[in-house]
Amino acid sequence: MAKTLLVTGGSRGIGAAVARHAAADGYDVALTYADDSAAARSVVDEIEAAGRRAVALRADVAREADVVAVFAALDDFFGAPDAVVLNAGITGSFARVDELDIAMLERVLAVNVTGAFLCAREAVRRMSTAHGGRGGAIAFVSSRAASLGSPGEYVHYAASKGAVNTLTIGLAKEVAREGVRVNAIAPGLIATEIHARAGRPERLGRIAAAVPMERAGTADEVAAAILWIVSPAASYVTGAILDVGGGR
Ligand code: NAP
């Protein structure tokens, strides 16, 4: 039986790269998306063309009913997943703390923090040997922003990723003896649409100069690290937060 991987926010950017890399590594892939069904469809088409099974599921990870429905659909399609990559995330708009709009803050925390908890809960219920599962690996997509703080840009987003790091550390210890490894990847500046969609298309070029490697990373470079950390090659790695930031 093929191994299976679920990636949230797999229609674009880092999540789409994870979906493609997973298929190349022999996984059947379930991916979720929020709005862009055409982008999700095109990733599914690519995976099927590569000879693997794929399914796209629409879900807002901040909504409990959506997350429960995604995992129920996954049960029907593939059974319990071997790997779950919790990647869906948003920055919200750029604002200092003294300019914060509370609706925007609540939305960022709902998607990035509540969404990560909801998806992790459903994943553990299927993977943990304490729940009759056969084990597996969970990878959160955090951010270097959690450590850098992102002053003047989005401290709210950085703080949401700090919560993801804490979730990684705590959950890893909670399920370590239940066959489930839990880690996070913390990307630095990565060339995806997230910057332009937050209204700052020039951000990539501006910040790249401050990266020791003097360039933004690619979604493929992040996906390669994620596929490694969920693979058996990382069998003794749990509770880790792996920076993929070009030295920044
Ligand atoms: P992206 O290109 O904007 O893609 C975001 C993906 O998440 C899309 O598939 C989107 O679906 C989905 N999504 C957005 N809101 C969602 C929601 N409420 N429920 C479910 N799915 C949702 O972003 P990216 O740059 O690849 O970022 C992916 C992850 O990496 C995020 O967690 C981000 O914080 C993190 N990260 C990114 C960078 C960077 O520089 N790019 C750096 C550090 C960390 P639709 O296509 O339907 O909109």
C-alpha cells in the first residue's frame, strides 16, 4: 500500500511544493485549499500525471467543522495518513502593534494557531498508537519570524508562529511514546505569493539583502526539508524546529 501525506494549504507556494515533492517520494497526497480551486486542481493534475493518487479538499483550517470534514474525507480516500504537514497560514496585513485591527489579529490567530491545533488534534487521533493508529509524523510550518519578532511588519504573525513552536515542543513530548514524531520547519524569506498578497510585493527584494546567503529561498528548498523531517531518515528527530532561512 502506498504511503499517504496530507498537506494543508497545498494549492500554492510551500504547500504545493510539499505536495509535488511528496508525490516524487512515493506518497499519495491529499491537499487542502481555502479559495483557489483552480490552483488546487492543477497540483492534483500534476501529481496524477506523476502516477500517484491525489485529492484536493476545500477547508478553512480555522473552522472546526471544516477540519473534521477534511480528516473524515481522508479516512475514506486513503485511511490514516503516514505524514501530515500543517502548512496553511496567513500573515494578515502589515501593521505595528499600536495600529492593530482586532478583526485582523483574531483572523491570523484563528488560521495559524487554532488551525494548527485543530489539525494536530485530528492527526493525533488517527496516528497515535494510543488511539489504535500505527504512528506517523507531523510537521508544522512555522517561521523564522517567531524568533526575529518582525517589528514594524507583523509582530502578530510572528507571535502566532511562536505559538506553533510551543505546540511543536509540547505535542512532540505528549505523543513521543505513541509512535508519532512532531517537528516544525521554520522558513525564512521564501519566494511565494504570500508577500504580494499581503500588499508588499517588493518585500522579497528588500529583505533578501539582509539574508546572509543574499537571496530568498524557494518553496522547493523548504519542501525538501519537510519531506526529510517526516521521512524515516529522521526517525530520532522529534520536537525539533529546523530553520530553513539562508542563515537569517
Ligand atoms: P501562500 O503562497 O500564500 O499559500 C498559502 C496556502 O495556504 C494556500 O494554499 C492557501 O489556499 C492556503 N490557505 C490560506 N488560508 C487558509 C485557511 N484559512 N485555511 C486553509 N488553507 C488556507 O503561502 P506560503 O508562502 O506558501 O506559506 C505557507 C506557510 O509557510 C505559511 O504557514 C506561512 O506562514 C509559512 N511561511 C512562509 C514564508 C514565506 O516567506 N513565504 C516564510 C516563513 C513561513 P488558497 O490557494 O485557496 O488561497
